[in-house]
Amino acid sequence: MSSVESNSLQLLSSKVAIIGRPNVGKSTLFNILTDSRKSVVKNQAGVTRDIIIEPVDVWGKKFDLIDTGGVTESQDLFSKLIKEQVTDFLHSVDFIIAVMDGRVGLIPEDRDIIKLAKQTGKPILLVINKVDSQHEDDLAKADFHEFGLDVTAASFEQRRGLAEIMEWLFKVIPEQIETVKDGFQIAMVGKPNVGKSSLCNCLLGVHRMLVSEVAGTTVDSVDSPFIYNDQKYILVDTAGLRRQSRREDDIEIISAFKSKESIRRSDVVLLVIDGLVGPSEQDAKIMQQILEDHKGVIVVANKSDVATEEVASYRETFRAQVEKEFHFFTDVPIVFTSAKTGAGIQDLFKTIETVRRKLNFKVSTSELNNFFFETIRKAPSPVYGITNVKFYYLTQTNQIPPSFIAFANHPDGVHNSYRRFLIKNLKEKFDLHGIPIRIFCMKSKRGGEE
């Protein structure tokens, strides 16, 4: 087994949720604070159709900001989602910004929202938006003082009141703290009904996860610590990730959000695929999401006992499907399992430990550069304009999975195909197959116009 230390440090980020009725300016505030346009802004109720999370830095205080759908009394899908599920969801965040409409004033739906927020016991800031002039501030806030909460007036469109919101965030949000996570974090993701919960039960040896034939039974991400061969692990079973257009049940929006969160905080991700069906376009999108978060990943072909009986040359067929669908990451490790019989579980843990070892790979700068200069001789140098790119040295960063920085005179000339050439040779030289390696290029301080 790997000698890698089980305990490692992780940063705990505070979570701030923005809530409110539709069309009060929640997404506008989200876009301003995140300096993005990830939340769609439109003068129409119910435009925000998902829960969006983005990291934010306010004057050195870092946290995750969450935009949510609008709370209403209507019975459409997303209104039901917020009305029926947001209370439970809000218990998982640390701070709440409730946005109200200053032009409309306090209405019964606002009271319901404030009641939901106060039930969590979390610090709350009431922001009265659409207050277009400063002399209207006190009048706009008057109705809302009865709740005994911090209240501020603002106009997001005019960028008024943003400093007060940021000051409140800076005051309440603690510095990021490091904490020890006692175990190697394994997230289990995949489309609904591929057998993730059954596989979790098999790994844990207990029926702690709810198992059903109905797709989407798992709602929450459930952390389950366990020990296997004297190694500590933490297993997270997540809700199935489905195409956004097919999330027919309101609860799936929350489930997909929690699945993405589980991927972000994991060490390695098990992408579970129904062996009878094989990998699909949606699995490829999940794989891309995992790689974008720079996580180690293992494809788990579940239900392989049945698939072996029903599919000719099953394993060869499955591997060919993986190579086709995951053409951007063809060397991903594959393990064939059966949650029903327990077959393949030992192989799965062996593969997890192999990936774990590779994720923590370190190499000396001298050995790395001996490899580097041997490798760049194998292919013509990339060209920037009319000048050849000259490399000076390669160094490894402290990131996991392994990442490297190549210093050159013209880093903009190092195109993606050349990076793939370097990564392919790195994997072959240091046995790093199946790991999502990254190579960054930076301008060397020595670099002139050679």
C-alpha cells in the first residue's frame, strides 16, 4: 500500500448565499461581486434556473458566493424548488444576503424569505435594492428594521451601496483556516441509476445509502469515513448528474450542486458508468468537469457481471467506447466491478492507491531537466512569429495533480499540440498514465530575442 500520509490539509471556505424573490437583482449582485456574467440577468421572473457557485475575494477575505433561484408562492418547478428545499440548503451555508426590492417595499413573500433565513441561525444582511437616490435610503429601509437584522440600501445598476455590502462581508467572514482531513477523499459521481449507492454500500460493507430503482434517489452528499487495508478513506456518495435540460424534478438542482461540490473537495473521483450501457456524451461532460477541477479520476464500469453475460467481448468493447467518448483523456484508468457480487472491489482499491501515488509524484529539478532537454530534441521547436521558441528549464510546482512550468523566451509560441507532446513524454518517462498533468509556460527572465 502507499506510504502517502493519510492526513492532509484542506482550506475551509465560507459560503455566502444570495436569496430573494425573482427580479430583485440577486444575479446582478452575484455578477458584480464575482466580476463575471455567469448568472443570467434579465427583466423577467424566474430567469435564474440553477444554483451557481463562484469563488470571491473581498479585500483578501476569500469565500464561495452562491446565487439561487427566486422565491415565490407560485407552483412552477423552480419556485417549488426554492420554497420546498431552500431551508435545508441554507443550513449548509455560513452567511446569507437577502435581497429585497425597494421600489415595491416589504411584502408577504419577503417576510417568508426572511423567516426562512432566520430559521438557520446564520448571520443575515438585508439589502434593499433599486433605491435610486441616497436621500431615499432611510425611507426604503424603515419597513425592514422590525426584523432586527443588518439592513443596507443599494442600487446595483448604479453601483450604489456595494461598499457597504463588501464591508459587511469583510467583517463577518473569517480568514480561511486550514484543517486536517483525516482520510483520502473519494467522490463517487455519475449519471442517475448507474449503481453508485449500491457500490458505496459494497465498499462500506453496510447499507448506509438509500438504494432504489428510481433514478435520483440520492439527494445529499453523504460523507462516510472507513478503513481498508489500514488506510483511511472518506467516501462521498453523490446524487446523479443528469443533463440540465432533463432535470425534471426540482430536487435535482440541489443534487447537481452538491455533486459538483463533492468533486471540488475530493482527492480522486470515481466516475461510475453502467457497464451494460457504456459511456455516453453526458459521461464525457462529467469527465470534462472533473478534469477542469484538476482531479484524479477512475472510470468504474459497474454491473459488469451482467454485462459480461450480455455483451460480446464486453471489456474490449467497453474500453473502445471509453477511448471514443473520452478522446481528450484516453489513458484514464478503468476498473470493472459488480456492486451486487463484490467483484472488482480489490482491483478498485489497488487502482485508487496507484492513482494516489501518482497524484503525489515529485521529481528533482535536475532529473526533470535531464528528461526535458532529451525530449525537446525529439521534435522541432515551436515557432513564435519567425523566431524559434527556446526553452531554458522545467520545474515542478507544489500542485496536485503534478503540474510543471516551462520557462521559455516566447511562451505564447508554445501551442497546445506541443504541450500534449511534452505531457505524453512525461507520462511515459515517469509512469504517470491516467493522471491529468498540466504544463504552464512562462517567460524566462533570461529570455531575450534569441
